[in-house]
Amino acid sequence: MKTFVPLLIVLAGATGFGIWFQRTRGEFRKKKTVNGPKLTAAIVGTELGSRATMVQFSSAFCTPCRATKALLEDMVKTMPDVRYAHIDAESHLELVRELNILSTPTTLFLNGAGVEVGRAMGTPKCAQVHTALAAIH
């Protein structure tokens, strides 16, 4: 019986971590300060949206990245003031380091001036993207 107690503790801890990890993927996190680097159309690779721009960093063999790309591309079709940009993280390592991109997919939400106002790590849900865009003035 004594040998099962450590196993149960490890199992409970791993389960708790797994639940936390799944719930936080794709969640929009608003930046506390908006004095970070300004991203321009030249850096992003497309014109910035008048209200917002979603910039997704992904890698070639990332399956969630493809789902995120399809979702975001589809969403911007009905929003004329929002743009979507896709950046290959492997080809832009210096930018990835500068912006502290730790995993793919990561989507940055930029305001009309090109300043990051929030980000989502993992594949966001449609409702989470709408909430994030609504928070951008």
C-alpha cells in the first residue's frame, strides 16, 4: 500500500497539469503594457489592419498551426478592418527571439498602430478570437 501513495501523488499532479495546460492553450492574454516593439507592414509582410492585425507564428510540421491558420484566414474574410499575417518561425528566428515567441502556434494581436496588445498560445477558439478583437479599440 505504501508504494501506491507516491504513484497516486504523481498521477494527481500530472492530471492537474494536463487540465491546466489544455485550458490555457489558445487563451487570449492581454498585455499589461503596450510599450513593446512596433511591428510594421514590412516586418509582418502585409498591410496592417485599420483596427487590428493578427500575426500567427508557426512552423512547418505543426498540425495545430494549420488549424489556426485556416480559422484566422476564414475569420478575417468578414472583417474589413482586421488583417491576418502568417510568419514562419523557423525562417525568422531573430524576430521570434525579439518577441519572445516560445511555442507554435502563437498569435499576436496588434492594434492599428502595430503594437502588440495581446497574444494567444496554441489554437484559439472562434469565440476567443472575437473576444480578443473586441478588446482592441
